[in-house]
Amino acid sequence: MAFSPRLLPATPPSRCPPPASSRHGGRTAPELSGPTPRVVVVTSGKGGVGKTTTTANLAASLARLSLPAVAVDADAGLRNLDLLLGLENRVHLTAADVLAGDCRLDQALVRHRALHDLQLLCLSKPRSKLPLAFGSKTLTWVADALRRAANPPAFILIDCPAGVDAGFVTAIAPAEEAVLVTTPDITALRDADRVAGLLECDGIKDIKIIVNRVRPDLVKGEDMMSALDVQEMLGLPLLGVVPEDAEVIRSTNRGVPLVLNDPPTPAGLALEQATWRLVERDAMTAVMVEEQERPKKKVGFFSFFGG
């Protein structure tokens, strides 16, 4: 039986001023590519690589660009996206309540106080599980309802839980695009390679990678793989390279996305630039000078993907 969550007409979101244009060649906004809403899953396979931080900052950047975004925390039992957005005390209703018929979808959406074009939707309450009757199509129903809203968002960003179990299947079901977050270490890369294959098997072909926690000093000393190494190993377009940044911890503890910091931090700038590429369906083409100059290191990293 088809499911149709109830909706009330949404109020038009207010507009926030765009980020500084000086960082983007004088342009004040990117050119939105493709029909909306675009449903993007942010995934990694391995936990702890910065996936939720990436989701929060992509969503905040979209809102700053006046592109309405709904950030969905798809972790049924261990949600954290509300903490990173500073909304932990305002989540009273969830997608599970909507699907159970206990509330409307617009009642479960939590609008950010400072970024009026950003809304959060949590799949369920902490330490709770989705009823088995909801199945893997839970977020597909939610995405369809958001498409039919009076003012549909430009983007639906789904923060995928770690692993490749039922939660992963539920999170990727409605997605048309994927952002694969990884760190430049062999354990994260093996998981990312596996997840990329599962995404492609599910019909998601538009997959881009964000390489997180890159340390240029270690890359230059050949103690860490470069973003170029990671891109060559995974064979996917590069959406962004985020350097290691101590401000990430401070930002997380404050519940304020990095991209809202003034002055901006290196990681915040990298995530803002990644958002522009996401909007335009672009990818990184520039290669850092130190990557061009340093010799290729012949290490059998691919052997870790074999089993």
C-alpha cells in the first residue's frame, strides 16, 4: 500500500546573505545544475572519518547560498547531526513519528535559528529503532513527500550511518548522488572502495569523494597519501580536500558549523568550496604544487582492496 505523509503548506524561507564573493572569482553564487530537489547521500563506510561534520557544513553552506536544504540524520539509534547544528534541544518529533501517522512532516522539520534555509529531520529518537514494518523505503517516502511540498528544498542531504547494513540500505535508497568521505589511510580507503561499489550496484553513478583530515606536512614527507593518490586509487572525481584543522573540535562542541566561522578556517573554506562544486556538479582539477613535485611512491596500496 502506498504511503503518503500529510503535509501543510510550508512558509517561504527567509534569505541569508551569501558568502564572500572574493573567494570564488567574484561570483556571489554558484550556478545550480540539474532539477531540484537533488537528493544526495553523504556516506563513508568507516565511522569516524568526518561524515556527519561534512553533512552539517555542506547543508549550512547551501543555506548561506540561499539554496534551501533539508539535512536528514539517517542514523536510527545514534544520531549526532542535531548536535553539530546546535539543534539538539529542539528535536521533539522525527520521521518515525511522521510515518506512524502521529504528526505531519512539516512538524518534524526543525528550522535552524540563524540559517532559515536550513532544516533538520531526524529519522528517529536516540537509542530507538525503526519499526521493521517501515523497511528500506522509509527515506524514499520522506523524499517523495518533500518533493511534493509547497516549497520543496533545493537539496536533501542524507547523513548515512556507518557500516553497510540495513541503515546504509535505507539511507541510500532515495539518493541520486553520493558524496563519499574518506581519510587518506588504508583502512578508510578500503571501506570507501567497498561502499563505492555498493552505491554503483544500487544505480548511483554520480559519486564524488571528499578527502578529509589531510596534513600537507605528512604528505610532503611521504608519510601520508595525497588527495591525488586517493583519487587515483578510488577512481572517482574529487569534490574537495579538507585539511586537518583543530577548529573542527571547537566547532563541534559549540554546535556551530565551521563554514560560519569568522574569520574562516582552512577546513571551513575547503568545505565551502566543496559545496560550490556540489551545486555546479563540478570536480577539482587543480593539483597542489607539492603533489606535482614529489616523486611517485610505489607502494602496494591496492593489495588492501583485494580481500
